[in-house]
Amino acid sequence: MSPTPHVIISPGRLCGKVAIPPSKSAAHRAIIAAALSNGLCHVTPIAASDDIVATSNAMAALGANIRTDGDALVVRGLHDDGYDFTASSPVLIDCAESGSTLRFLIPIAAALGRNATFTGRGRLAERPMAEYLHCLAQHGVAFSSDRGLPLSISGQLQPGTYVLPGNISSQFITGLLFALPMLDGDSVIALSSDLQSAGYVDLTLAVLADAGIRIDATANGWAIPGKQRYQARPYSVEGDWSQAAFFLAAATIGSDISITGLKRDSKQGDRAAEDLFRQFGATITWDAAATLHARCNQAHGIAIDAAQIPDLVPALAAAAALCPGQTRIFNAERLRAKESDRLAAMRKALGALGATISESADGLIIDGVERLHGGNVDGANDHRIVMASAIAALRADSPVAISHPQSINKSYPDFFAHFRSIGGSANVNLG
């Protein structure tokens, strides 16, 4: 029996400059807008993470012509030469483990009148979908599935009023915002509860506006005129604040790091990482070249409302474990339905290294310690748990072995290479 894949992180301090990868969230949206357009688009730079490959392949399956040219995707939109909405054969769309691909593409395929079957792996089939599918079924889409995935759809999405909760997933809203402008009539999205992860919707709206799509804000949602066409545009994909958070966490607990590629006025919700780690006590500054510099100062625990920034929680928890005082993370219950139950996974991972950490129903309570100890950590086959654990291991008293290192390919394939480039020790053994 082959050994379990793992990465061994040795204690140490990171120091140097890292070029953060392009935003996965922005890249998903730019690829979709380009693929729905009426011409040729260059989307650059692109990092070939598993999630981005899934979305690129999905849009190609729907009819876009997509090829790689260096770090760019060259996309000829499916409306370039006149797309036939009625004569196309059914398509198979493999979403891998990407919730964005699945939730964005279901209404898009339905708006294009395509019969499609969606597949995936890991915990993707367990992600909440019932409210979404019920809403779409009221507007012309039929579904068949066997307890999640594969999920088959048929029918033509119809314009109208779409009522959805805003506190389950902003991905539902984004999928509809992409799909509804292509319909023959006008539509409305009405939220039945407060919108969480609003920054992701703001990012969607910015990409749509750049593609010439008009969306009008209303008191509780958006009005979407129909019969719109996506315009071909070049897309420059900004750096990923979600991934930068891991290096900001490292700086908070003792490292000295400069980060390039980030957009200071980004629409990404995880742009909040700068302020949150500054609240922990990190010294964070920008220089004239738009490089972000972060280093440790006098750290302390804080209270964190995670309703709008759930993806930041693993990195925040890793820093909190080593910041004196108590940190409370709340309004994070949606993390229980990610690639892992991230609240339980972070409690187990940090607890295995001696952190003082407990779960609440909707978050984590962490009392910071001076130093962790070495040992074995279950990475839960979750990219964010693995990366957060690697950061926490920098302040252990002996090496830490983390399972499932290959899971970083989902979002940040170069994480360990970047980690090593600024002084980290990461010995990856894939068995």
C-alpha cells in the first residue's frame, strides 16, 4: 500500500516577495463573459487551477472556442458566428469540485436552451442546491438527478421574477445575472433575505458592465433587461485577495512579505483581508509601485464577522491560533458545506498542533498561544485547509506533516513553490 500523500512543513519565517496568482473568482467570470460574447477575447493572466480548467472546459462544451496562448486564454465567443439555440446536441459538463462552475453554468446552459448533464466529484454533490433548482424549475427548466450529481437539465429558461435567499450562496445570484440578460424578455431577481458574500456579486456586476451588459439595482435585488448581447472585450485578471490572505496571515505571525499583483480598489470581497489582518496587529503598507508590504507587529485576538468573507476564515484562523488573546469568528455556518466542513476541519487541524480552539454553531473560538507543536494534520482534501495549516506550521516547534497537498491544485497550484521561494521549507511527497 502506497503512503498517503503529504507535505512536511518545517518551522521558519518567510521573507521576500511573492507574485500572487490571478484571481480565481475574477477569472471564472471573465471566461464566461468572453465565451458568451460576439467576438474574440483575450483573458490574461490565467493560472490553470482545477476550478478554472473546469469553467473553461464547460464554456467550450457549450460552443465557445477556447485555446491557451502562454498565460492567456484566447476565447472566441459562441455568439461570434451566430449560435443556434435549438439545434444543438446535449452536452456533458464536468464541474470537477468547482461549486462556481456548477452554479454559474446551470442557468447559463438553460438560457442557451441546451440540454446538459452536470457531473462532479468530492463534496460537490453535497453543496446546497435545492432553493436554486426550485426557483429555476418555476421558469421553464426541468431537472433529473440521483441524489445530487449527475444532474441533467432540459428546457428553455424563461424571463420573469426570480425569488432567492441571499444567505445560502452568492453563486446562485451570479449564475442568474449571467443568464437572464440573454433571454427574450425582462427579468427581476428579488432577494428574500440579506445578501451574504456581497463582494462576489459586486465582482460579477463589474465584469458584466465591462461586457456591455446592463443590470439595474432595485431595493431588494436587480432588474435585468432582456435581449442583451455580450460584447467582446480583452480582460486583465487581477491578483487573488483570497490567496494573498495566506501570506498576510504568515506576516501577522512573524514573517515579512511583499505581495505584487493585487488591485487596491478591487471588487473582490476578500479585499477585506488587508483590514482584518491589520486589526490583528500586522503592519501593512502599500508602496508607489502598488506592492503590498506586510510584517508582524504586536498581534492580538479580534472578533470577526465572516458573513461576507467565508473563504478567508481558514487563513484568519491560522493567524488567530498564534495571536495573544481570544479571537471569535462568527456568521460562518456556510463553511460547513464547502470542500470540507471547514469549521470542523480547522478545529481538528489546529487542535492537532496544540492550538486552543473550539467550534460554535456558526464559527470558531480561538485563544492564541505562543507556539504550536509539530505533528500530523489532516488536510481534509481541501485546498484552503492545507494552505492554512502550512502557514500555522511556520510557528510550530518541530515539523508538521499535512495530508492531501495535491488539493491546492484546485485554486493555487504554485502555492508551495511560492512558499519555498520566500524561505519556506515544504517537502511534498505524493506517495
